[in-house]
Amino acid sequence: MPRSANCRLVFGDNPFVPGADSLAGALRLGIGMSPMNAETAEPIYSIYQDEDDFRELLEEFYTSANERRTTLQQSLATRQLGTIRIHAHQLKGAGGGYGFEGLSQIASELEVACQQPQPDFDEICRRLDQVVDYLGRIRI
């Protein structure tokens, strides 16, 4: 299976491509982003989307989801597996609480991948890409 864009950026034989000599450059080129275009992919809505009591909470979660995407990508670029694991654990719990069960599942898989004694960076990259893609598809 080919490495994801994140893996090519961080773990490839030639870790940077021309114009991507920094994380900002890589993100500008679309490297380190999830391979699926979150803007054209199927949007994901909370199971609580129609409940007025959840509206403000879902709006806050939506805002924080975009911040988490950036944090996860930056943590991968700097190989901070502990930070990735912590965010994955938090997203695992928050996903269920905010009505995004799919997020709980994939965040759990990312957390487990980060906890391995000999982490498989390709696996971590694939799982992180799934989480980043999911977060980018959340709508309220």
C-alpha cells in the first residue's frame, strides 16, 4: 500500500519535496493533508444535529475539530506520538459524546497504533489521515 501524503512528508526516503521545505510549505502544497478532499466528500453530521440543546455544543466541537486537524498534522510532522495519542484518546471520547460514533472508532484505532512498543509509522499515518479526513467532513 502506498504511503499517505503525511508519511511521505515525515517518513519518506526524501522527507521533503521542492517547495515543501517546512511544514507550512508542505501544507500549502497539500502534502500532509488527508488524501480525500474533505470539501467534496460526503459531509458527516452528529446524531444530535436536530436537538436544539446540542446546537451550541456542536458549533464549539466543529470549531475545535479544525484546530485538532492542524495540531494532529503538526504533531505528525514533528513525530510527537505522545501528543497524537493524547488527542486520539480525547477524540475517542468526544466523538461518542457529541454524536460522532465513527470518529470514536477511528480515533481509538489511532490511539492503539500510537501505543505499540514498536510503532508502525505507516499505520499511524493511515489512521491519522482517517481522523483528519473525518474531522474535515464534520458539518453542523
